[in-house]
Amino acid sequence: MAAEPEGTPCWADAMFTDVEGAKSFYGDVLGWTFGEASSEYGNYTQAYVDGKAVAAVVPPMPGQEGQSAWCLYLASPDVAATAKKVKDNGGEVLMEPMQVGDFGSMAIAREPSGAVFGVWQAGSHEGFEAKGVPGSFCWAEFFTRDPEKVDAFLPAVFPYGAKQMQDDAADFRVFSVRDEMVMGRMKMTEEFPPEVPSYVNVYFAVDNCDDAVSKATKRGGVLRFGPMDTPFGRFAALSDPQGASFSVIDLQTTQGEMPQMADV
């Protein structure tokens, strides 16, 4: 498997104060199994579906306890060059580029409206070994109250094309790499509490959205939205028991016509 094209979502991980609790929750909801914790890298623990790496969980760094959130990494052929573009275009680099053994190099950044994301330059770890199958990552969206900032920033840092959904009810844009849609941007409505900052929402594919929601809520997760049928699949937005937000989607259960998209 070759490294993903620049700008493609290539990995996701999250910090959890209760790592064993997170493993139990996601193991039940998404069917994940887990490898051995890597003590050399802060007990970083990879999650697998059918033996293929799909994500990772890790204890928090000192001072960041109780701040669980999923972090999406975007592929870069040169993490230092990407970090410079982030700064040059009004973003902020929260963690400067650093080498992670022979696995690759990473940085953590924040776009101008406030959403945090990662950058990954692949070494021996090229990212997701499975995508779009039940239990694995399949989509992501930047949620923001200031879409103009995100819409200007992302294509300035990564080689994205963009299309805007033609729908008066939602301000939604899709970014593509080599004509393949890889990620969305959604304007946050008044339904979002004002204290919720901009964030990146990751979607994991599931066989049955309602079953996944039932398992999640029984294990202490919170249903934030849905389940809802869309032309893209039946999905729901959740928070896990430690507060990390994510969505689940059954890609096979679709309803309605695909929306019209216009080049921008």
C-alpha cells in the first residue's frame, strides 16, 4: 500500500484518560480489537478490524487529562512544508513537526476557525489499512461557524478541489483530491451550543446504524443527532462516555437523491 495522496485523511487517534474503558466501548460499538500498547511511544495502542489497522487510542499527555477528542490526520509528503503553509495561511501549529521512530513524522495544527487536525508524513506506517468497511473510517467533516475561513485555508494548504452543495437548508462544501471526494465542511447552525468550538467530525462505517447507536448508548455514550436517512447513508452523531465526538454511518442504507454539487 502506497502512502495516501497529499490532503487525504490517512489516520485517526484519540487520547483517553481511561484507555481500557475506551477499548471496551469501541470494541463493542465498532468491533475493534487491539494490539499491544507501545510503551516506547506513550502506550500508543492500535485498533484493528479483521487484522487491519483502523485507528489508535493513547493515554493523555500530562496536563491533558479529561480532554478526549478524535484527531484526524491528513497526508503530507513533507510535514515541515505543510506546517509552514499552515502558518502562512492564518493557521496555528500546536505541535511542531516531529519524527515518530521509523513510522513517519507528524504535526498538530489548528485552522483559523479553531478546528484541530493532524498532519502525517508516512514512513513505515502509511495510515489506515482499511477504509469504508464496517468498523473503519469512511468520512470526515470540518464543522465551523466561520466557513469562509476554512474554505480559504484548506485549499491553500492542501491541493484540494472544491464543490458546494446546492441546498438552501445547509451550507456544505466537499473537498476532493484527484477528483475523489475526501472530506466535507459543514457550517454549524444555531442548534450547536455556543460553547461547542469548531471541530473535525470523523465517521466510522457500521453494518447497522441503529444497532451501533443502541450499543453506544447502553455503554454510556450520548446520542447527539439522528439516526437520520440521507442519500449518503443512515447516520447518527454520538459522544463516547469520555466526551469524544464521532459519527457512525451505514453506507448501504441510503434514501433520497444525491444533492447537486457546483464547482467553486
